[in-house]
Amino acid sequence: MLSPLMTVLAAEETHHEVDHALSWGIGAVVLVILLAMIGALVAFGAGRDHS
């Protein structure tokens, strides 16, 4: 069984850097896709009567 100190040391050794530019880029692409889907939904229902 690992002691708590060994667990913390093992966790520190496996730390990796996160590419923040990639994270922001993926978020921006997802936001654009969702906004485009909302726009398509509004455009599709623009000329229809409410039920």
C-alpha cells in the first residue's frame, strides 16, 4: 500500500502542461457550431405560425 506522501509525489511527477490555446480554440469552435444551430432553428421557424 502506498503512503500518502508517495501518492502525492507520484501525482507531482505525472503532471503535464495544458495547451490553453488549444482549449480556447476548441471552445470557440463549439460556440460557433452551437450559435449556428440556434440561427438555423430561428431561421427555420421564422415563417411558421405558432401551434
